[in-house]
Amino acid sequence: MSIETFDYILEKIGDKLKKKWSNFIKVPICPCERLIVTLRFLATGASFASLAFSFRLGKSTVGAIVKETTQDLWDNMFTIHMPQPNEQCFQEIAEQSWKLWNFPNCIGAIDGKHIRIKCPGNTGSMYYNYKHFFSIVLQGIADANCKLIAVEVGGYGKQSDGGTFSSSKIFNLLKSGELPVLGNTCLPNSEEIVPYVFLGDEAYPLLECLLRG
């Protein structure tokens, strides 16, 4: 991450990260350090214990900092950098997909990512995945520049990508016609009319608006 990007993020959420001075916390952890700790965790996946040792903080303090800062990041920045996709957004993605990857009518690539967790209580094997660890699933849609335009978190680790997709909000919006997906159009240099599609791997179902490879 560049210094300019770091300063931009700190400017957006710095006020939210400030803590009041008190008689038992004479020198509160500054917003800059809180953001650094959180970014290190997100970038490396290091344990709270190792981050606590590196930054000379308590392990529970690191956990609280990461939880609070990530929530502030999402609350204050998702509307700016990950707004709900609209027709114009999908049109730009389709144009970039053709320009960069020579693939027509593509409005995004979809896939799932297993996020390792400790097994929640009384859940049996619901979160135990095929990779043999406990996880929740993050399903994301990326544009032609590999930037996420939509994410959904919370699928059970035992679910396949197809199962996660079938129970996701994205699928329900597609099924009901509420997602502003572009209408059918001609392929480049052709008169054949075909729909715009998302791209997924073989774990996803083959649908009119979802092409799998």
C-alpha cells in the first residue's frame, strides 16, 4: 500500500478511531497505529498473539482494535468504493473485459473463498469444509481489473461454491430480476444476440446469465 493510500484511508476514518483520554488510559492508542495494526492483520493473516508481540500490545487489545477498525472501514467506505452495481457499472465491466481479455459480454467473474475460523459452538460439521478445516465462505464478484464489485460473507464451510451461490442474495436478485443486469446484445463483429454473463468455475451451475468454465 502506498503512503498516499494509507493517508487517504486514515483521513476517512481517523476521527472514528480516536479514543478519549481518561485517568486509567493516559496515552490511548492513536488512530494511525490502530489502522497499521489492522492493515497488517488483513495483509498477513498473522495471529493476534504475534501482532501483540510486534506492536507491544495486549492480545485482547489487538483483537478489539481489528474488530472496531474493520467495522469503521466498512461503514464509512463501502458506499464509496463498493456501491451497489448498476447498469452503467456492468456496461463498463463488459467493455473492459472485451478490451483487456478479449472476452465479450462478461460482466464479472464470481468465486468463493474459505475464511478459516474456529468452530462455533453446537454447529457440528456445518462449517467443516473439503479442505479439512472450519471456515465461512466469502463469495465475491470481480470486474475486469480483478477488483471486487460485490461481496457476500457467511456461507457455511461445508457448502460448495454452487450451494453458496444458490443460497446467496445475488442469486435471489438474479432470479427475481431485481439485479440490473444488461439485456441481450450482439456479439462483437457478429449479428448473433446473446445475454451478458458472469463467469464461474465448474462448481457453479450453468445458467443463462452464468457461464462456467
